Amino acid sequence: MSRAFVKEDGGGEALPERPVSAERNLVTRRGLALIELEAARQRAALAAASARGERDVVAAASRELRYWSARRASAEPVDPPQEGEAITFGMAVTLEDAAGRQRTFRIVGEDEADPKLGRIAWVSPVARALTGKWVGDEIELPAGTMEIVAVDRTAEPAPEATPD
């Protein structure tokens, strides 16, 4: 086949940038460590893909590295307060419904959020409903009315770096 019919740029469409939230980038110490680990992982992926000449992988890793670098640059680490009687960022809150079922949520940064594991972003509707409340208060959720039965101010430990 003639070289005139082969694309020189790798042929793929440019990847769109990952959107960065317009909200403040509040992070727990754990969340900050996760951002740093992900940035390091993407730097390693970029170096490896560059060495192998894999343009599509280079493009994807570059995009991810730009995202995580921006998130690191804008990160505002916040520790849970050690006193006071208002739920705020970093705290874990246990709720109980009328049937006695409990659910615990920790209010964290957007990149750290994982609702399946009980980590909710501070900008989520549930976190906003909890913020400023305390033990004994009730909140309305789509699942019904729930009472705040416990609050934990203990910060989660940061993950340890793991070699790839």
C-alpha cells in the first residue's frame, strides 16, 4: 500500500479533556494521597507508553495526568474538626431509619467519593442535608426520614503507596 494513504498521526480522534469540577477541591488527607498516587500511576503509564511508542496510550495517559495534576494543584486538604457540634467535611455520620436499619456515610472530596463504600462527595445532596446537623437531628432523604445516631470525627488513614 502506498504511504500516501496511511495517516501519520496515529489515526485516532483527540481525547476530550476530563471535566474539572467548578466547586472548591476540598480533600481529606486520604483523598490527597489518592490523588498523588493516581498522578504517579499516570506518569508511569505515560513513560511506559512513550517508550513503546503507543500513541493512543500516550494520549490517554497524558489526559489523565493533566486531570490529576490539576486536581492536585487545586486540592485544599481539610481535617475533620476535633470539637464543635455540627457535622462537616471529613466526618462519618451514622443514620438510622424507623425500622432500625443503619447506614454510615463519610463526607469526602469529589474524587474520593464512592457511595457504594459510604463515601459521599461534600457537594452531594445527602452531604449537604447532613452538614450543620448533629446527633438526634432528622433529615429527609429519598428513602425516607432518617435520624442521625452517631458521628465519628476520626480521619481515615491515607493509603500506602503500592508499587505497580
